[in-house]
Amino acid sequence: MARLPKPDATTAKASTRGRGRPSRISRDQLIEATLEMLAADGLEPFSMARLAARVDASPMALYTYFSGRDALLEAASETIFGQFEMGGSTGGWEPAIRAWLDGLEHLFRRWPVALKLIKWDEQLVPACVRIWLPMAHILREAGLRGERLAFATSWFGDMAMSLMVGQFRAPTCLVTDAFLGEIPPQERALAQELLDHADTDRRRAIFEHGVDATIAALRALIEE
């Protein structure tokens, strides 16, 4: 009876893997898959087990590269926020802060998932320092120091994020045909007026108005 050839070490090692499972997965592949999952489903349902299923790997294989969920999310945020850039400007703090906002908008336009990665567990991710420090430098050069600088940085950062969320979310319609009949008769004329213009996408106009209003408020804070 003919004997089967004895498998060499490489063949034997390969045979221990599950069929259809890739022999190797890289750190970059895990980060890329993480970003895709976050973009599709958000942050809350994300887990190492779900990521392992997506890339067809065992959950333990992921821990070769990351100590856990938080470490993986931090790496994903570093990938995105590390690409933040702001153009040059001249003429004082106002053109500089507008350039910072333009850089922030460009980043979120390229990576909408960053809006979901900016914080988790109610804490800003460490990678946000890459974004916030240039803005703090601008405000410091405008003359703010100490508590006023800390307040302005926190407040302006919150306002900037609100502007970005409004810019990239789906347009909101305050009134729809379905609810028009439920509105008290004395309010229907006003509701109908809003409904008549409900199809207009005002996100860009609202964003630009918000930028102007926020910078005006920041100017008042600096000049106090």
C-alpha cells in the first residue's frame, strides 16, 4: 500500500487554521475594518468580538496588536486626527481661527466617522490634542491667558463641534405633512409657512452663519 507523503512543517501549520480563515491579519487592516464598522453602526455596538467576525479571525488574534477595545479605538482616532492640517493665514487671530475651522471641516468631510470617535465614555480621545492645541495657540496669541484661555478654548471647541455636527448630519425638517393636522388651528399658518420651505438644504448657510456668529462672540470675549 502506498504511503501518503508526510507533511512538512509549513503544511502541518497551515492545516491547523480554520478553512477560509486568512493566515495573517495586519494592524492596519484591523484599524481599517474598525473605521468601516464605526461609520456603519456607530460606537456603542462595536466590540472586539464583532470586529473579529468581520475580518474572519479569532478574537484572540486581535490582542496580538491591541490590548483591548479602548486601545483599538485610540489607534483608529490617531489614524484620523493625525491627518488634521490647517492652512496658513495672515492678519491676526481671526483669519487664523477661520483657517483652523476650515481644517476641521475638511477633516470631518473626509472622515465623517470622526464625529463618532471624538469621544467615548464621555471623555475626549487623546488624539484630539492634535486638533485642540493649534486652536489654543491662536487664542493665546490673541491675548488670552490662564482661566480666560482655558474657558475660551473649551467654549470655542464645543461651538466648533456643534457646527460640524450640524454641517454633516441629515437636514432636519421641523414640520411634516403628517403632523400638520395635529397642530392647533391658530398655529397652522406658521407651520404651513415652514413646510412650504422644508425641502431647502440650509446646512451650508447655517454653518457659515454659525461660524460668523461664533467668531463674533469670541471677539467679544477677547476684547473684554
